[in-house]
Amino acid sequence: MIKIYSTSWCPSCNAAKQLLTSKGMEYEEINIEEIDMSREQLAELTGGMSVPQIVINDTSIGGFDNLMMMNQSGKLEELLNA
């Protein structure tokens, strides 16, 4: 299960969603603006205040840069298959 905490104006959020979609991975997007979630609340949930914040199988992996590194190293597949 993948969750992406995002905003509508965030280019890194869009890039993360495009990467996951290109790999055929489904995700739940949670737009923090639409649900009126503060950055502090986001940090409590994910450990990070910036968007996107990506959570895979209840493990917070951070943002788009971390997603890219995990994808390139093969760790993304490992986490998804765990």
C-alpha cells in the first residue's frame, strides 16, 4: 500500500506519481490542502514537513529524491514485495 501526501502545486509530487504510475504501482493520494492538514500534522504522521511524503507499507520513505534513489537501487521493489 502506497500513500503520497501532496499538494496540487507540487512538481515533485507530480514526478513521484508519474514514476509510480509508470511502474504500474497503485497509490492513494492525500492532498494535504484539501483535507486542511498542517505541515506539523504531516510531520507527526510521516516524519517530514515537505511534500511529497511517501509512505509504503506503513514505512515512511520521505520525498521524491528518496523514492528515486530507492527505485534506482532496487530497494523500492524490495519494500513493495515485503
